[in-house]
Amino acid sequence: DEGGDGGVSELEYIKFMLVAMHKVDGALIDELCKQFKELDQTGDGNITKQDLKIMVTRKMRKVSHKLKLHSYKKRLLKTKSSAIGDAVDQMVLRSSSSDEQE
């Protein structure tokens, strides 16, 4: 009785019997249940087109976010590289002018 409702559903019975007869590993059942819950985005116990749309939208947001972070990182590195190059140029100029004064 997985649901704690005092009875055994057809699915609970089938899962129990498959594991008891060593036809399926309990870990596989757990993994499949986990996958189902991930796909059931609305939590209504069914996988619908709406669930798939929600999942795709969330994944696209993650990809979009990663692309924005990558772009931001590139700009930071470019700015940092430019600032380092400017600092090196200034050091070279200072070194050249001090060499000329000697």
C-alpha cells in the first residue's frame, strides 16, 4: 500500500509482483517513477502535451540563461583583457621613458 489509503492499486500490485518474481529490479521501478514525475510537470498524474510544453519551455529558459551568462563572461574577459593590455602598455611607456632619462 504505497499510497497509505489501506488498499493496493493495480499498479502497486504489478510493481510488487514484478519485483517479487525477480522480473524487474526495484531500483529500475524507482528510476522509472522518478522519470515519470519529472515529465509530469503539472503533477496531475498524467503526462500531457501541456507537461511537455512546460518542460521544453523550462529547458529553453535554461539554455537562454546559459547563453546570456556565456555572452556576459565573454564581455568581462574582453574588458579584463583590454584593461590588462592597457596596463602593460602604460608600464612599457613608463619603462621606455625612464630608460630615455638615464
